Amino acid sequence: MISYPYLYEKSMAERQAQIQHDMQQSRMLAHAGQRRMLMRHTVGRLGTLLIELGSQLQRIEQRDGVSLHSS
């Protein structure tokens, strides 16, 4: 143990600051991971919706006998 109270308090304060910094970094990394997952989910869902829309448009074309891609 350090014999000087000031140095002991100083080292404890530095250690506490380092722990807080590490915890903040950990939270930031976790938050970034959540944002990445949310973005992937959103893009995936958008892709699914676009495929469903395209399928519905094809069914309408086939039912009505109208081609949206006519030249």
C-alpha cells in the first residue's frame, strides 16, 4: 500500500476514471452494434416489401393482360 494519503487518493481517482472510461467505451460499442442490427433489419424488411410489391404488380399484369414494360 502507498504510504502517502495524497498519492493513494490520486491513484484511486485515476483508477476510477479508467474504469469509467472503459465502461463508456463498452456502452458505445454495444450501441453501435445495436444500430448496425437495426439498419440490417430495416434494409432486409425494405427488400422484402419491394419483392412483395413486385409480385403483386406481376399478378395484376397477368390478371389484366397489360404489360407495364411494353415498348
